[in-house]
Amino acid sequence: MTALYTNAPEYFNDICEAVRLFIDTRRIELLHTPDAPPSGFFVLHTLERQGGMMTSAVRFFSDGASVSEYSFSCAVPAGALEMKREAKRASKISVYRALLRHFKTPLPWGSLTGIRPSKLLRDSESLLGEKKAASLFLDTFDVSLQKYALAKSILESQSGLYPADGELDVYIGIPFCVTRCAYCSFASYTPDVFKDAEARYTEALLAELACAKEIIGSRRVRALYVGGGTPTALSPANLAAVLERAALIADGADEFTVEAGRPDTITEEKLRIIKAAGARRLSVNAQTMFDETLRRIGRRHTSAEFAAAFNLAASFGFDALNVDLIAGLPGETSEHIAASLAQVISLAPENITVHTLAVKRASAFAAANMEAFPTDTQTAQALETAHTMLSASGYRPYYLYRQKYMKGSLENTGYTKPGKACLYNIDNMEELCDVLAFGAGAISKRLFQGGARIERAANVKDLKGYIERHAEMADFKRRLFQ
Ligand code: SF4
């Protein structure tokens, strides 16, 4: 059991995130008294303010015995929002450092638990300047020099690629996949569910999309992204209907991307439809080039089928093709990643995205008796190998994000050949412009005060609910973008 007492329960979730950096547990029990440390792990946290200072103190117990502690103090900033942000940071830092003293394994991103480290670095640089932002990352958050350099090089790659004022992105989601990957935590429906609902979903989506032009008004669409799920899981007729509507919205946009993530959904007919609609970028995902692993993770295609689908897509002359790979898959080490990458690089895609496996609650991995996963150290080694190989082959990291329950507290990194970066990925991960999103589970975002405040409108995730309530979803968006 892992338990926690805090005198600042409003930060319970933040403290739990920092605890989970070291302790692999879904459930952390909140105790209402600190008096008797229970068996198992116990974190005792207090947050006090005195004068102009705030102190977050942590004592860490294992089976009733105190094994480490740490206190972190900082000045109380002016403003309620800033105060809350500092309290969260101080709490995470003190938990991270107390637990590090016990477990003795520094983590690559230190006490940072957020999804967007490069956005944090960008914001910190514009607020504090480059030097102080570097010190914040390295000395306060305990980010490793290697990960700080990665975030820094991502900001350099993004230079000159940010949206202009008033531009926005459009996202269209298709929540269907041919099979469910064992690591999937998205709302994605397999054919047993979606075959009966596909036509009604397409109809609902087209109806929801009817409000797009009215909401966009005179603004310019910078990037349009059709994702999921797997859009190419749709029948040719439904895919054509969605993409023809998408093309009207993307008219004049810099970018029009379609995810064709599952090679086993790619056919010449569907590629012709995608090309005819004007999409210029496509994702075809390998995940690994080892067939045994593909079977193990619930993908129905082989590596040879991936290569054939990729080559077929390449023959259509898209501006950019992306391939995803995953580090940390069961039974795989850095040698596997190196071998998979070598094959993928030989196909010369413009973009390669290297993910780290995240084993989330809803994933089949959580319950399945899978072959041993690589250790966190092996997964970190696999990412390093990937970075070295990609850099040597002319790819540069250009966007980055992290997820909860990611192996080794690592990250996902998108690499690109010069001039081929996906603008939608940059905008989305750095939260640089409004997003108008359509389809089940899609989340529209509107930025206020240059992104200091973000309001969201989430569409219903459930397929039946979305089909019945798509008109309401359009209304939510109208209100958000009013
Ligand atoms: S392709 Fe993506 S959305 Fe579909 S099942 Fe796999 S992880 Fe989930």
C-alpha cells in the first residue's frame, strides 16, 4: 500500500504525480491524520507559509520507519494563480528529492510531471531569460543536462514555425481502429462495434462539420489534421465524404494531414481518395519491425506489410510521410529499436516519431501476463540510441511531449528532416493557437491572453452519445469561439 498525508489536500493530485515518478502504483490512499505511519510506503507532506516564504516539507516512510526527508522553500509570489503554481512546484520538488534520497535513481526529467516540457522552457525563457530558465530546469527541477539540451534543441528547430496572430488549426477525429493495441488508452472502437455505427458516425460528423466555416469566419486555417483512431479504417465512401468536407475547410491552409496509422487499412483506393482530397502529409506507423512484438501488442500487420504500405503511400508523392516507433515494448531493448530504426530510416520518411511506451489504466497491458518489459534503464538507452541514429541520418527533434505512466518517466519525440516539420504537432504540443475540433472525444481549445488562459470544449467520447448529441457539440464550439 502507498499512503499519503498532506495538510494541503488541494495539491493531492500533484503530490501523487511526483510520488508515482518512483513508486509504480495507481492507487495512493489519502490519510486524514499523520500520526501512525502505515505499513508499505507513506509520504507525509506539509506546506507552510511564514512571512514571505513558503516551505514544502516531506518525510518518507517505508514500513513505518522514516527513511528520508526533504524541505524546499521559496518566496511567496504575488497573485493567487502564481501562488498556486509555486505551491504545486514546491510540493513536487520536495517529494521528488525526498524519494530520490531513498531510491537513489535520478530521473531524466527530475520533478517535472507535465505533458509539455518544451512549452515550459519556452515560457520560462520569455519570463526569466535564457540563463535563469536553464537554471530553473537544471537546478530547481533537477532535469538532466541531456533532457534540457533536448528541450532546447526542440525550441531551436521550431524557430520561425510558430503561427501568426489569428491563425487556427482544425482537428477531425475518427475513433475507429481495426484491432485494439494492447497499450491503447484512447477512445477507439473496433469493427465489432463500429461497423454498425460507421455510417451514422460519418453522418453525424459531417453535420457537426457544417458549422466549421461559420465559426472560422475570416480567420485563416493554418493546419488541418484528420486523426483518431485510424481515419483509414473508414470505408472508401465514408473516408471520401469526410475528406471532401475537410478539404473545403483546409482550403488555403499550409498543411493537411491524414493519419493512416495502421498499415492494414491502407489500400491504393484509399490513398487515391486522400490524395484527391488534397492531403499532403500522411502517417503510416510501424511501432516496431519485429513481427513477434507486433503480434504481442495486438497489431494485425507484419513488418513486411508495413514496408509495403509505406512504399505504396510513398509512390503517391505526398510532401511528408511520418512513421511512429515505440521504445519500451515487451521483449524489446535498444538493439531492437536500433534494428527497427535502421529499416525505417532506409525507407527515408520525412518524419519519424519515437514514442516511449505508456502503460495506462485502460490498457490491456495492465492486466495481461506479458513477457518482461525492458527496464527503465534499457528504455532510456533505446531512446538515446534512437536519438544518435536519427541525428546521424539528418533528422532533428522538433516536438516533444510526455504522458502519464510513461516508462522511465521519459518522453515522445518527433524528428524531422529539414523543412518538413508538421506544424499541427508543433501548435498542439506548444499550445500556440486555437484548435477547432470535431468528432467523438475531440477537444476544441481557445487561447486567451496569448495562451496564459486556455478554455476547452470537449465533445462526447462515447460513440452513441456523440451520434445523438453532435448538434450540441457544434453549439459548444460556437459559444467557445464567439
Ligand atoms: S492505432 Fe492508436 S488509437 Fe488505434 S488502437 Fe492502436 S493505439 Fe489505439
